[in-house]
Amino acid sequence: MIHNLSVVDPSAKIGKNVSIGPFTQIYGDVTIGDNTEIAANVVIMDGARIGKDCKIFPGAVVSADPQDLKFKGEKTILEIGDRTTVRECCTLNKGTSENKITKIGSDCLLMAYVHVAHDCVVGDNCILANNVNLAGHVTIGNYVILGGLVPVHQFVRIGDHTMIGGGSLVRKDVPPFIKAAREPLSYVGINSIGLSRRGFSKQQINTINDIYRTIYVSGFNRTQAIKEVQANIPDSKEKNLVLKFISTSERGLIRGYNG
């Protein structure tokens, strides 16, 4: 149902059973999937590609132009997957000419006042708590939880199954499977509870723990720790993912906690 006090461009592609509340404006170059609910006072601008069964709450601004002085009005998009919830007053910017797209996955929860800047990639099943702010070109894996008031520096990567404590400033890459907190942001253990809830076996969790004990607790420098992991930790998908993440880090990794 489209409320008669909303403004919907006739060229917008609106799926079946979509509800649009009053005082909402939807631009022309927009696609909205079936069964999505859009509340009052939402603005969905050109370039938005919204999946099925999403919920967008009042005050959200979706697919606004990037806050980047290099942006010159080029045609880019903001993509949101299926079953993702965007809470009140979130601001989600589309991409720039560099990547063409800002992408938010399926089954995510973006709480109130979250900002996702241009060219970010957010994986599936992520939770971004209130007032999380992602600068441009941030990449976040799957099943990531960011606590409230977390700002993330541009070009930072955050690996799968990571949990970052509220109020933490993320300046460097955060590898997968861990918990991070404190200032400066530091490794504080593996995300064992989250991994267990998602079906990781005890053996897998123990292997991940051994990897990070070697990297962050053993006293080795980073090069020595990687060699130790390669030589002494049995091969596994988790080991390969951690080593690949570390080897491709450009900003460097967060530190271990020194107490």
C-alpha cells in the first residue's frame, strides 16, 4: 500500500505487497523488492536497490550522494539485501566512480543513526548498533557485530565473525573470529560464544584459539607468529582465512592487549 501523502516517482520499480508510509519520497531510479515495509518520512534517492522483506524506519535517508568532494554526480548505486532492517535516521550513501557501489548484505540490522559512507561493503547477518559510523571504503565481513558509537576509519577491513566493543575507535584492520575492545583497539580474545552459536565445533574453536594465541599472546613478532602458525597449526578453512586476511592487510592489524 502506498500512502496518498507519499511522493513516489512513477518510474520507480516497486515490488508486490510493498507498504510506503506518509511523507516518504521515493525517486525514479529506485528498485524495491516484494514485501518491504517503508515507514513515514523516509527518503529513498536515485540508485537505491532494496531487496525483499526489508524494513526501513522513519527518518532514514537511503542512497544519498556520497559526502566526497570527488563525487561529480556519476551514476552509482546503493544495494541492500533481503530481510535487512534499517532503523530510524540511518544515512546510507551510494558509491563513487571508484567502486560504483555501496553494498549492505542480507539479514542485517542497522540500528538508529548508523552512517554507511560511500563504497562500503557490509556482509550478511551483521549488526551495527546505534551511532556506528563507517567512513568510505570500509569492508565488513559476515556475522560481524559492532557495538554502539563505534567509528571506523576509511579503508579499514573487519573480518567475519568479529565483535567490536561499543565506543571503540577502529583505525586498523580487525582479523576474523575475534573480539576487540579498549583504546587503542586491541585483541581481547576470540569470539567463542558467537562461533558456538553459529555451529562451529569445539575443535574449530580450539584451532582458532591456537592461531590467535600464537599471533597475539606468544611474544613472537608478526612475521615469526605467521611462520609458527603455518608450521604448527593443522590446515583448515579457518587457518587459511586468517592467514589470507593478514597477508592482504594494507592498514596493518590491531594490536594485542598489553594490560
